[in-house]
Amino acid sequence: MTDFLSASLGLILALLALGLVRILRGPRDADRMMAAQLVGTAGIASILLLGAIARVAATIDVALTLALLATFASIAFVKKGLSRLESDDAGSTEE
């Protein structure tokens, strides 16, 4: 079972590396944010897998905390995008 978990961890870390490349080269902010969400999810999954391999129960608390922070980051990004859209709409109606 440990071999399977280790192989899964390797695959998730490879996907995490691909997400980091997309963050650096993303053409738009939305692409970068989606890649950041992928990195957050992959980070949480890798922490959970490492905890299962090492049999450390505290990693669940760390993973849940990171998941909560990732949720707030998504909400902040959407609010920023909505405020940008509203300011663009307000600017177009004044002309």
C-alpha cells in the first residue's frame, strides 16, 4: 500500500510542477488563478498522502487549514474580478 501511495504522491507532485509552470507563463489572470487552485489542491493532496505514508495524524489538520485558506483566496479573486467588471461597466455608460 505504501508503494501505491508513494506513486500517487509522485504523480501529484508532477502535476503540481506543471501548475507552477502555468502560473509563471499564464497569459491571463484567470489562468494563473486556476493554476494556483490546482497547486493548492495538489499541495493538500500531497500533504495528506505524506501523512498517510508516515502515519502522522496532524497532517489532516494542516491540510484542512490550507484548504480553508485556498477557499478564501478564490473568493478574493472572484470579488476582485467582479469589482473590475462593475467599474468597466460604469465607465462605459458614462461616455
